[in-house]
Amino acid sequence: MSSLSYRSSSPDRWVKPKAYSDASLRYQQHGKILPMEEPGFFARLFGAR
């Protein structure tokens, strides 16, 4: 058996979370928030939200 182990100098991603970014920076980077489901036919027809 091998006794080799992997060590990294930087911590894992889950140990070091992302830095905070406010909503305006998120909007500039990713654009507006879109719904997960596209509106149906009648919602588009009557402009329901």
C-alpha cells in the first residue's frame, strides 16, 4: 500500500466562503434575476406576474 497523501497550501472552498458583494455588484456581474420557470401562455397573454 502507498502512504502518499495530498496536501494543498490553500484551504478548500467550503472552508473559505466567498467575499460579500452587494446587490448592485451582483446585478452588474450577472444581470437581472430571472424566474426559474417561464411564464405560461395565459400569463404572457394577460401580462400576469
